[in-house]
Amino acid sequence: MVDIEKLRKEAKKILKEGKVKYIIGYTKSSQNFSASPVFITKPEDTSRLIWNPTCVQNLVKFIVDDKQKQCKEKEPDERPIGIMVKGCDSRAINVLIQEKFIDREDVYLLGVSCEELGVLDEKKIAKKLKGGKIEKVDFDKKKNIIISTKDGEVKIPIKEVLAERCLECRANFPVIYDTLYGEKVEREVKEPFKSLNQIESQSFKKRWNFWAEQLDRCIRCYACRSICPMCYCDECVADSINYAVTPETTAEEKAQKIQWIERSPDLSENIGYHLIRAIHLAGRCIDCGECERACPVDIPLRLLNKKLEKAAHELFDYDVGFDHEKPSLISSFKDEDPEDFIR
Amino acid sequence: MTKDFEPKIVAFLCKWCSSAGSDLAGVSRMKYPPNVVPITVMCSGSVSPLYIFNAFQKGADGVLVSGCHPGDCHYIKGNFYARRRIALVKELLDFIGLEPERFKMSWVSAAEGTKYTEIIKDFVKDLKPLGPQKKLRRDL
Amino acid sequence: MEKILTKKEFPTWIKNLESYHVFGPVKKETIWEYEKIKDPEKLDLNFPNTALSPKKIFFPQREVILDFNKNNKGEPEINESLPEKKPVVIFGVRSCDAKALTLTDHVFKEDPDDKYYLRRRNQTTIVGLTCNEPPSKNCFCTSLDGSPHSKEGMDILMTELEDKYYIEAITDKGKELIEKAKDVSKNPSEKDKDELKKVHKASEKKIKRQIKGLSKITDKLKNMFDSSLWDEESMSCLKCGICTYLCPTCHCFDISDEVTSSSPLKGQRVRTWDTCQFPYFTMHSSGHNPRPDKASRLRQRILHKFYYFVDNYGDYQCTGCGRCISKCPVDIDIIEVLEKVKDYE
């Protein structure tokens, strides 16, 4: 059991001692069913921190945002930031340290273990409720979620409405932390990449039909990129319009910048954008599922990244975010790397 | 019945080995299908997934990436990085349903003119039954 | 003109509309989207609200403005590319989305008028659908001079009554469309009319969220440009742009030239959606960015919707559809922000 009081006490302590400039955590949302991110600057406010399976967001993105903001400040505030991290989120921190985007000392990690559970999937719950609207959400001691709707209460075992990624999770407790809350429960995951099975068992034609239909809906809102903690490039190569310019950039330079992927959201460009993003996240994506959660038109984006995670695991014996001393996937190689596809 | 379909192959050849190998094939007057558009890059490790994707988007029916044999790279390690990166690109393209025969990688040294012609001959033979590549092509 | 049409006969009405392009909500796994209907059975009026509003039919995500190419003399040729001339019907438009169209009309009708948007708008008949149940718990149309059965912006209003639809014509275009259902519809009875009034009244009471005192908020906003409220409220913003992409009244766009073939040289000038929430939206070519941080962008969004638009056109640029609240990944709630503005000292 995660002792939330202990977490709050620790949060209060580090704020009082001035160890961190603020704490990023989860609090109860006033309107929505899942928890909201909250920025706690005053020690008294630490009582707002909560922990339960509705804490879906990956808060590491805010660390990235802060770092980018401080880089542009004349007098940057480089004090560390306290942050609540789940297992997956802690691996995101590891990847950022591995890539030298942040230093270990820049964050104070309040690690929470998901124990046998994980986080909830709003869409799965909506399916179970068959259109009923959630008014209140409670958890009982027997690992059930009790949802109150207009028509009464529904009790569902949490395991039935866990996010897909939690069912395949091989890191259900933080791998890097300053203080840990909850127990490290080893979970046996029989099929670590199960969500890919459906597509991988299909013919190439069927696979294409599936992806063409899904990616046709994409409106190129770039929410998936904005919410991903690993997409921190100022100039995104997949968005040719946002190239940064300075007063010194000549007109010729601006006219000749290559547009790899156009702004237009037609199928070919959408596929280009998502494939390039997936490749750029190879060996860096920790499957926090935020891209899929944010997508307004419900495209199953995490499958693309999961496929590359599986390739990294099976072909190169590489697991993302467990060790920040190791070199990253594509900036390293082994002599035994498979060559069977090369003539 | 329309004229026989001639696939268009875009080949990214590393300057020090594969491109030289293709030159050797030419100088030795070896006959091989003219379906290739060769693009010389400095090293197979410099081939970005963007180039590959862009080639398919502009209508390439097949894409070949070719570099020096492992251990012979002019820049020491470039082809090792390419080996990893191209493996990942291949996995992803397979996953979304692009026919695996359309994307190939090879090691061709500067002395392997014959090997280069064999690769192209076989590539064209594999592509002909598949027809033009319409999936990633941008048709407006 | 008012008619009753049973749900069973509804596909027949659609089948009689061959001279129109028919659009309606279609279920796509977990969401609904407006699509061109070929099979009337696919049109699903049993939906909360679509993910994207019908503004995308008038103001598409990708609009070709002109084609350019190099002719064989080496000279540039430019051809205008206007939308196809064919009447269009959109079924299942909620009151908030229909009202939003009257708001975007202000912008696109202004001089120089936007012929792409206007051609589509003038040839389209909008068939609205009353929200018997609020589509989302974040709906607040009643706070913005709207209601779940408002007829503003529509040509026809349909209301679901058990197993039939009560159809009310609002404009001549609407009457023309209802004529096509002549053989399968009948006149409403007194009981139907009573039932309609009951459903409409009940629908208004079901809207739970309210924001009162909007004129006071507009006044407050006039002096809040430098307030620190924007920093506090925008802390968790991820600049993802979802709020503006899903908003039925947001209309910012970007124009870019795309070369589609290099030999022969051909290309298109396209207009695509853009959003003030992207950091580089206001990037000048000199490199200066007047809205470099999240606070200024959130401020822009709120001020534009509840102050600048009121100044320019006399209307709030929001119809209370609630999509921005429901879909924001970090729960930034426009109603909460407005309440804070109201109470700000």
C-alpha cells in the first residue's frame, strides 16, 4: 500500500527545507475522472497530493518544459524540482539523464509503486458503463473501482479496466527514485508485447488497411508530440513550418530549408509524420501512453512505438530507461547485431 | 494489357564502397536493369529514415540502402549504426503493412560490381509482380 | 412547416436526397465524425457529439487555394481552385455547433470575403438535432445565450421523440429539404407538439454547468493583460493545441506552398489549420516572438474569446460545447479560468 501521508510529509519537508522550487504531483480533478497535475509551491498545500489508479498523466513533461523555459531566461532558476513518478515515468527520467538533457540532481523523485495494479483507462470504463456518465469514482480495499453514475453504482474489479500498457508493464515500480512509497511487487508478465499480436498476425494487406484507416483520421494537431516528454526538440523535423529563425537568417536560407513533411494532413503526410516520430523515439519511448490518451480522434498511437520497443528488446537486447549509464539504442551497436536482412 | 510495369528503385549507395562498386559494374560493361536511381551518400550511416520515407512518398517502388562490409567502413563505425537503424526502419515499415520486398539493404564493396548487378536484377524481379507502390506515395 | 418522421423512414428521406452531398455523424470505433454518407444506414443520430465540429466541412483541414505549374514555355501558370458546386446537407448538427457557424461567419464574411468558406456555406443546408441529454457533462451552452434546442444557425431542427423525429423548418432551404420527405412524413398531432415542448424544456434543465456574469468578466478582462492569473492557470498547459483544433469557433489558419511534382513542376497553395497555442504561431521572421510563453498564449485565447471578439463582432466566441474541457489532457478548464477572472482582485 502506498502511504500517501508519508509522501505528503516528505513533500512538505523538502519544500520547507528549500530543497526544491516546487513539487509536481497529482491531485483530485474538480471536473474530470482522472487526476489532475498540480504544482505545489507552499508546504501547506501538500495535503492536496493524492495517489490512486486515476493518476494517469506522465508528469515528466513538465520537467522538460521547465528546463526549456530556464534555458531562455536571463537569470535561470536552476533549483531542483520535486516530482511524483510511477514506474514508467521514472524510466522517462532515466532516458532524459541518459541523453544529458537533465542532470540527476535536477530532480527529486518521489517514487510511487503501482504494486499489482496500474492506471485506469477511461475508454474501457466508458465501454463498461455503456454510455453512462461518471459522477464519482471511489476505490475499495478489495481492489475494485466503484463508479457512481446517474443510474446508480457500478462495482468493477480494477484489473478489468486497467490501461493496456499496464497489462504488459515490466516496470511497475520506479527504477530510480529518492524516496519510494509502496512495495516493489514483481509482476510476471507472460506476454510482454501482447497488444501487438493482433496486428502482427495479420497479412500485410490487412495491416495496411488498418493503419490507413486509423491515420487518415489524424488532424495533425500535434498533441501527441506536445505531450510526449521525449519530444523536446525546439525544431521538429516533421513540422517544417516551425523552424526557428534569427534576425541573421537570410532569405535564401529560409527559402531553401527542406520541408520533409508538409503541413497538409493527407494520408501520405500523416503516415510520414507518425513513422518519423516513431523512429525518432526508438529506444527512447517508455510507453507512458500519453500520446494515445491525448489524441482527439482516438488513433492507437502507442502500437507504433511498442513495435519498436519490441524490436529493440528482441533484436538488440535493449530495454528502455532502466539504466541511465548505458548508451542509447541508436548511438551504440554490438558486433552481434542481426544481419540476416542484409544481403 | 498495359505495357510491362517497370519498377523504379531508389538506391542510397555509400560513396566509398557501394557507389564505387556500381561504378565498377558500369565500367566493366556489365548488363543489368536500368531501373535504379542511384544516390551517393557519404556513408550508409548517414542515411536518415527521412530519406527512405521521402523516396517512397515521391513514388519509389523499391528502396535500397547499400554500404561497406562491417569492419570496412571508411568512417570506421558508420555501417554498424546503419545496420541498427535500418533494422528498426524495416521493422516499422513491415508493421504498417508495406511489402517487405520493397525495402532492402546490402553490403557491396568497391570490388563487387557483379554482386551489385545481381542485387539489382533480383530486386527488379521481386518488384515486378508487386506492381506500382501506391501505399506511401503521395498522389494529389 | 412541421412534420413527423419515424426513425424507420429516416433512411428513405436520405435516399431521396441524391442531388445533395449528404454528411452526417458516423461511428468510428470510439468516436463519431461527420462523413459523406453513401449508405443511409451508416448515419448514426444516436451520438453524444462528434469529436470534430462540422466547421471542418466549411473550413477543411486542408483547402487548396490555387494550383500552380510551369507550362511548356517555361512560364508559370496559376489556376484558382474553388470548392465543387453541389448542394450539401449536414444532419445531426448540435445547437452549439450550429451557433458556432454564425460566429465564424462574422470572420469569413468580413472584407475580403472568403469565397472558399462562403461557397460551401451558401450551398449547405444544416439539419440540427436537439440534445435531449447533454452530450457531455462539460456542456454549458445555456450560459452563452444558447440552449440544447436553439435554432440559431440552422435550416431545420430535428427533435427525437421516442421512435420518431419532430422536424421543424426554420428557413426556405429547410422547407425545400423537408419536401423530399413528403411521402414518408406526416403532420404532427397535438400530443406530438406537447411532447416537443416537454422535451425542449427538460433539456435545458439538464445542463449542469453554468457560468454567470459574462459581461462582468468581459469588463474585468479589459484590465487583466498583465495579470499574474495567466501564469498560475497555464502552468500545466502542454501547448498541444487540442482546445483550439476541436473548438467549433476557432478559425486560425496557415498558408503554405507545396510542390507536388518536380518534373513537370507542379504545386499547390494550401490552407491548413493553425493554432495560437503553438509556440511558433506568433514567431516573426525577425526571430522575435511576442507570445513566447504559455501564460501569454492562454491569455490570448481567453481574451480573444471573451473580449476582443465581443469588441469586434458583439458576440462571445464560445458556444459552450465543452470539447476543450473534456479533451484537455491536463484538465485546464475554461469555466474555472473564467470564474477565477470574475473573482480576481
